[in-house]
Amino acid sequence: MRVYLIRHGKAQRQSLTGLDADRCLAARGREQAAWLGAELREGDFPPERVLCSPAARALETAELLGEGLGVEVEVDERLGLGTTASTVVELIGSLEGAGSVALVGHNPTLSVVADVLCDGVAGGRGIGLRTGEAAVIEVLEMGDVVGKAELVGLLRAETL
């Protein structure tokens, strides 16, 4: 199964409510998300599903991806701000038969998830996702996916 771990695009520093969860994308973040949606659509294994955190910046990123891919966005609390890497790893392990899926969320969680999928609990590779970046990961075995994946590459629009 192909998994795209996507850190939300560049967000505004503050929200109107003052709540972190309500921070929206900055113009640059919207450009990053639109670029990534087009890039994934043209790739070999475009995501068939897009799951995202309920936080505004992740949801906005996912909606722009979904538009580019022509797929509906599914909000999943397991990708939210307070989640743990183990929760996201369990989510991925439960997606058997999904084909390819994009998960839009936050750091440091997604970077840790990438490390755990590819290198096991010891991690060590240090796959650090920047805003608007996607780790492209091929999961080789479903179920207990820890250490059973390969990093295919990283996608990021450097010129935006």
C-alpha cells in the first residue's frame, strides 16, 4: 500500500479565535497544497483516499489536495493535534485494501510515524517533514506495519 504522510501547508501565525486548532493556511500554504495535489494526481499511485486532522490548517490542506485529486476528504480525529505516533501507525495498519492513501496531519507526529514505519521503533533515519511536504512510503506488510515499509521519496515544492 502506498501512503503519503503529508504535513499541512504553511499556516498563519495566529487564528482569529486565538486557538491553535483554528489557524488557517497562509497564502504560501495554499500554494503548497495545490501544487502537491497536482503533483500527486500526475504520479504513478495517486491517493484514492485523503484522511486528515480536524485542525483548520490540515483540513484546508486536505481539501486542496482532494480538489486536485478528485477525491472526498475524510476527517479523522486520530490525525488530530493531540494524537500519538502509535495511534497513527495503528490507523495505517488498519487500512488494508486501501490501495493508496494520503494522511494529512502535524509534526512532530508524522515525522516520527515515517521513521517508525521505515526503521522500526528505534527510528534513527530522522525523516523530518517540513510544512507542505509529503513522505511517500510503500508499506510492504499490513497489520503490524512497524519497520515494514520503505521510503520512496519526499515531495516538496521548493520554489513556492
